[in-house]
Amino acid sequence: MAIWTGPDVRPSIADLVRFRREPHAFLLDLARRHGPTFRYGSGSLGFTFGSAPEHVQHVLVDHQKHFTKDTFQYRFLSEVTGTGLLTADGQTWRERRRIQQPAFGRSRLHHVVDSTNRSVDLMLERWQQTNVSQVNIADEMFRISLDIVMDVLFGVRIADDAPRIVEATLGVLHHLIDRSRSIPGLPSWVHPAKHLAYRRSLAVLDGLITDVVSRWEPQDGEDDGTLLDLLLRAQSDGRITAEGVRNEMMTMVIAGHETVASALTWAWRLLGDHPIVAEELAKEAAADQQARRTLSGVSTLRVARNVISEAMRLYPPAWIVTRKCVESYDDPSGLAKGTLVMLSPYVTHRLDQYWPEPERFDPSRFDAPVAPGTWYPFGAGQRLCIGRDFALVEAAIILSAVASTYRLRPVHARSQEYAGVTLQPEGGVVVSLERRPGPNVGP
């Protein structure tokens, strides 16, 4: 079956303007108009788009070895992360994944549970002690997610320094967005002020990594399970260079917290717009306030887990996936060598062929298993996000803890979607905090 058979779509000037302004929504419109696959544009700027589950399966699972990340998306990311787990291909990726996998195994999820509970308790205590009545929940989710990543993966707490690190991370991400939307081939230094701000932000993150590495003290015998320990032991064994360690740490500092924070921010926006679901979440959390403190307990938080899954269906942080076909392969539905392929979880997740009433927020969809290729906010196949389970456990705990303590109400009527490196609400989401009765903070 020729699953990639579809029309050629010629872009107009108006199309290109919209593609630059809101690419995620534009791709969704194209898929609804032209069907599950189409060729858009021509030459080096053209791409083949696929939105059906069979396209996801074809590129990310069945024929993944014929596709690489040698695309504009990952070239821009590599300006910051270097060649790391997110951007590498082939043998380099396999070696890096092998080194890092133990830090994300199931045995480490217990530490994720403990660390997340510590961080969320501290955040709730800070809100109560300052008697805050309104917060930008995006800022709070970035701050707590970064603190958890740094603790679990690198064994350090940076709660007091988190705002500065978050600001630097966002500065780097804004640079990547500007680069992705600028004239192809235009060097980043043509805008000196922006380039200087980017270099300063990157220097903050590199300084953080240097400081964390300098504090590492190897223990005799077994490693301590942190990613930092695994990377530095691999460096001492000659399996990875100092530059490689820096690249992997930078990848996790940025990708390890930014995606979770974005998903949680959208979850709070959705819960604020759907108070019945929000109260269902609060009721679940109140029924057993100790459930979030153990891994087995987190698995019983059905509503919390469904809410984050549904939030990531509607607003997947990694909203676009690109691959380049680097070699021909023996498949009647195959793509030609050199083809740039785009997939979009945002698009697939909003097509009514796969999701009834796709624009409706309905966490109960996830009470039953979903079909392969219809929900893939973490990717699929061998390149499935290494931190998927980490992220889902962390998010469920934060949702449960906050919902049991506060009722969050968005201050503004709606949030504008902004498709940058990740899909975020532009300007964050400002919410009012209404304290629920009862002693909800602390073990």
C-alpha cells in the first residue's frame, strides 16, 4: 500500500506568512484539507508530511534505521546541546543511550517520587508562607521541574538559583526559535544584541554544568545511580569525552525540564477551564494524600495520570518531529533518499479519524489503551524519549499535590498557543490561588 501517496501543495505568500506565525495550526489545516499525507513546497525547502498512525509507525518504528535527525530542527538544537542524545544518530546515539539508560530505569523512579514530593512540598510551603494569591503557573512549573531534574539526574539542589537558570534556558530557547524562523543560512551574529543575549544565557548554563561537574566526588564501589555519576565514570573509562559529558548534561538541563513544565502549564490551563475535572482531580488527591509519596501509590492516581496524558494530547510539547531519509530501502511504500519528512503529534492528536471530538478536553479517553501511532508526545520506537516514565510520574505527583491544596483559576479568558522549540502558552498562564481547607502540605 502506497501510504505516502498524496497531493502536491504549492505554498502561496499568505501560506508562508502563516506557516511562520503559527506552523502547528497551519499544518493541522493542511492535513484536514489535503488528507493524511501531502508534499508541501519543492526543492530543498520542500517536505513530505504524514499525519496517520501508519506514517508514524513507518518512520519512527518499522524503518527508523533509514531515517536520521540530519534536519534543520536538530541542527538548530545542536547549536546549544552539541551532539547529544537528542540530536545524535547511529553509533554515537547507541553508545550514549547505553551509558545513560540506567539513570532512567524503573529502580530510579523511586528517587523521582521522593525528589518530586520534596520539591512540590517546598513550593506549596512558599506559596502559603508568602500568602500569594496569584502566580504565573508557567514560571512555577519551570522552576520546580528544573529543581527536580537537577536533583534526580545530577544530585544537586538549585532551588534558590532556579529563577536565574530558568531565565537562561528560556533565553537559549528564544534564540533557537529566532534561528528557526530566520532566513536559511543567515548567521546568528547578524543581530548583535540578540546574539549577545544568547551567548550570555548559554554561558550561565555552561557555568552551571561546570560547577556541578567540579563538585562530583566518585564513591568507592557502586555508582550512585545519577546520570552525572554514569557520565563521569564513562569519561574516566574513555567511553565519552569531556565535551560529550557537557553535551549530554546540557541536553538534560534543557529538554529534561522544559517539556514537563510546558505540559503541566497547559494542564493547569485546561483544568482551570474545566472545573468539573479539576474537582475530580482534587477529590482523588484528597482521598489518599499519601498516594503520591510512593511509586505504587502514584500508579493509582488515575485522574492525575489521565489529565497529563490528555494535556499532552492537546498540547504536546514536542509538537513537530522531523527526519531525513538517508538511504533507499526495499518497501513498496518507501520514500526516496533525501526526502525530508515531517510528522506532528499536534496534528495527529487533533484529527477526528483517531480521536472523537478531538478539540474536547476529556481525560477519561485514557481509561483505555490508545492505538499505536495515535498518541506519541514522547516519540516512538527506538528513539522513544528516555525520560518518559520520569516525566509522567513527576507530572502526576505535582498535579495531585497542588490540586489537593489549591484551586487554580486562570485570570485571562484564553491562552495563545506559541509553537517554538516546544508548544507553550504565550506569556505563560496567570492563575489565582484559592486555598482549600485542611492541612495539605507535608508528609
